[in-house]
Amino acid sequence: MIYTLTMNPSIDYFVTLSDHLLIDEVNRTIDENFKAGGKGLNVSTVLSLLDVSSIAIALLGGFTGEYIKQSFLNNQYIHLEPIEVEGTNRINLKAHYNHSALCINGKGPLIDENTKHELLKKISKITKNDWFVISGSFPEGSDVDFLIEISQLVHSKEANLVIDMEKITKDTLQKCKPTLIKPNLYEFGLIMNNPNISLLNIKDEMKKLNTLGVKQVLVSLGEDGALLLDNNQFYRLEQEKINAVNKVGSGDAMLATYLAKMISTNDICTSLRWAGAAGIAVASTLENINFENIQQQLNKVTVTKI
Amino acid sequence: MIYTLTMNPSIDYFVTLSDHLLIDEVNRTIDENFKAGGKGLNVSTVLSLLDVSSIAIALLGGFTGEYIKQSFLNNQYIHLEPIEVEGTNRINLKAHYNHSALCINGKGPLIDENTKHELLKKISKITKNDWFVISGSFPEGSDVDFLIEISQLVHSKEANLVIDMEKITKDTLQKCKPTLIKPNLYEFGLIMNNPNISLLNIKDEMKKLNTLGVKQVLVSLGEDGALLLDNNQFYRLEQEKINAVNKVGSGDAMLATYLAKMISTNDICTSLRWAGAAGIAVASTLENINFENIQQQLNKVTVTKI
């Protein structure tokens, strides 16, 4: 079974403004759309498009938490395991106007020791060879120490750990020893504490993580595709240029699809190709995507061992 | 009985940013707070602080509408009369950072003929001498013609009509013939199609509206207080300078308090003094206010016939 964990879920509030942005005046939207989200839940959603079941653990509270809960009720592939928290899940505003975007992300509820205890109790139900995916940001009240505690619990169950979180350093990853991570290039620079990583030196940097105990490193590179390191072997994903209109959720789609295909085929090249197609499918539209949208992008991507 | 009508309710999402505003990057909040609102509902809320009952008609839909509904359940002075609409009530973002504020107001649901019909049915229950207050913006699907239809229905019941709406012109007001309007100086300029109204010429402009059939004209002037015209008599509200931290809801508080006191005392000077105090109380804080907060401001305002 695949588990996803979203510690700080959100409702994404996509709005379009009629004009440029006015400070100290009222801006008005011409279009608006709510979408229950959070990176772990996004992973579960993309898994469900591929007919892959997952158990989505999420910390939910308030009227926004209720909306998130309701949004996943009718998805037969997602079993939501909510943990009730005090406070109200955040709303992340994504405002589009002209060719710019304004993102204001909420902070979300404070989580307490009880909530952490309940979360660890739920995680302790996973079994050998399960996959446990932790995505997104830390809520207030939690930090890398808690992530390390979760990681140790996952390893004690002999399950596979995937981490796709912000504010993670290589030191933390050395302690967590995930099977797979999927930063983008910017996040990878933060992990390695090196802002000057480019395609010229990225391979050496990825190898360092390998040495520290991260089995597979998948770095998404936006329109440049992605690079994967597994067992000293690099895989290069390249893609045709597309007109990207959406920056939200493309990396989550890539991760979910890679995972789903690895579990079913155990073939890295095939899995990475599907992952690239899913990333393109999400980036190409502001709408929700389906399986066909992913499949249609397969001819735009190639994967080679390098 | 006082009725308030909010055709386009909202949840105000107050957030504070840690830093200046970044375009095309993710901004993060350090504090956030949800508040069920909309101008008519704000009027009902302030009336309730004065122990005055009202019936609040509001068009509600989606998870945000449910939150608004729940927010008013426990207020013994507000009887909420929801009209269910398709779609989802909007969220209005109010982001504070440094000394600036960014407001992004949603559009809200489209209302259809059925909804309008149901609304008119509810309004037809009002009786002689009731007060009917219409506040806020038009939702998509409605316009001034619908406002005129509502106005005629209110008059046919021999009830009193109060209008505090955006995008109203003097031609519309001539057709609606409200007992009272309460624009601020900027809105008053839009009504009169004259952007150059100042304290020098405002009295002549207010008289014009009187002639067109608006019985009382109350123009709020921010820190300059307010000016009221009734039956060819002007009343000047002046106030001490305050440190205004909140621009939202001050005018609604002024209107609600003026109305409540006029109904109980029929004394314009007393009512206007309380109205000024309520405006100050709201403008002075980002928190919810209570009766004592209003009362404490009374010594900061004076009213004179001029």
C-alpha cells in the first residue's frame, strides 16, 4: 500500500484578476476556483488517476478541513485518514493577472503533542514494503526532529520512505535515509546548501546524497525535464518545450506517477517517462487532468541512461 | 423589525505577511484569521451589539456559505434567513504587511431567476414601518433593475428603505427613493458623477439628492466625521483624530448604529453621535468590538446643526 502524509493541507484559491495589481485599493477577481490540496493529497490524487489506491493521512481542522474531507469522499482510490486538529486549515491564494502570479500561502494550524502522538499511532499501522510519502511543509509545532522520528518509525516497519518537503537539509536526509527524494533544482540547491548548482555540476552533488544514504535522487528541472540517480546510474529525462500555464502540482504529479509505475513495472526508464508525461500534463493546464491527458504527453518525453 | 440584505456575502480572510510583497514568488503569512462578513451581515452584527434584533437575508452557497451560516447561529439578535444558491460564496483577502494593505475581493456566485424570485418572496413578508437595509455589491446575474424591483416591493409594503451599495447613480436613487443612504465621500462622488466634491461644495450636492427623493443623506468622511442632511437641515459630526488601523466595516457600524438609535430615540443628534462613536470603535482595532467599545468613544464626537 502507498501512504501519503500531508501535515499542512490547504485549499488552493485560484483567482484571476481583471487588471494589474493595485496596492492599498480593492482588486477584484473575474474568475475564482477552490481546490482541496496540499502536496501529499496531490500525490494521492494523481495516483488515483492511474487507478492506484493510497491511504492519505492529513491533519484537518475547521471549515476548510471539512471541505478538504468532503472533496476526497467520492474518490474510490483514496482512503482519507483524517486527524482532527484545532484551528483551521489554511487557504493558499494563487492570483493570476497579466503574465504574473501572486501567491500568498497561509500558515495553518499549530499542532500539539497529542496530534503528533496520534499521527505516529496511525503510521505504526504500515507494514513491510509499504511506501510512505511525506510531502509539503511543516505545520507550526513540528520540525525536522519530528520528521526524523517518523522516518525511524517507517524504517522500523521495513517500509519505503519518500520525502518531498521544504526546508530539508542534507544532514536531515542523512538521518532520515529516504528511499527517494524529488526536489526541484532550487530546492536541491537549498538541500545541498549550494545555490550554484547547474546542469554542469549537478551530478556530483546528487552523488553526495547517494553516499549519505538516499537511495534514489530525482531532481525535476522544469522545462529541462529531470535527472535521476539510482545506484550510481544516471537517467536523463528530456522533454519537448511546452507552454506551461500552471506551476502548481507538476512536481507532485511527477513523483506520484514515478512511484506508481516503479511499483507496477520496477523499470526506471518506463517509470521516468510516465513521470515526465504527468508533469507536462499538469503544467499545461489550470484544469484538473485525467489519465488520458498524461498518456497523450508520452510522445513528448524521452529517457536515456547517461 | 429591521431586515438586512446581503446579496454577495463573503468570508474576510485577514492575513499578515512577514515581509514586503513578492510577485512571482511565494509569500507566507505569520498570522491569519477568518471572519464571516458582507456589508449587510456586518450591519446586523453591529445592531446585535446594541441589543437590536434583525433578520439577515443572505444568499449562501458552498462550504464558505456553510461557514457563514454557522457563524451566525449562536447570535440571539440575528435571525439568519439564508437563500441557498449554487456556487460558492467568495473569500475576500485582506493582507497587511509593513504599512500597506492588499485587498483581493472575490466575485461570488452567479444568481439566477429562481434565486431572485425566492428573494422577492422573502422580502414580501416585511410589513409597514419595517426597515429594509440593502448593503454591499451586486452578485453576477443582478443589476440596478433588480434593485429598483426590490425597492418598489419595499415601498409597496410601506416599509423604510436604506441603500448602501456600490455602483449606484443618482438616476437609480431617484427610482429607488430610499429613506436613507450612507456613502463615503468617494462613493458619493461616484453617485453624483462628480469626482471633485469636497467640503466646499458637498452641501449643494447633497441637496440635489434630497430633491430627487432621498429623504436622508449621510456622507461619512473618514477622520473628518460625517455630514447628514435631513429635511433641509444639515448636521455636522466631528470627531477627534484617532489612529485608524482598520478600514473594513467602519461605515457599516456607523449606519447600523444611526439606524438603531433613530428607531429608539427619533433624535438625529443623539443617533449621529452614537453612529460616529461606532465608526471610531471599529476603525480603531482589527479585533471584534463590543457595546462598551462604542460607548467609550462617545466623548470623542460632537454633533452640531449647521
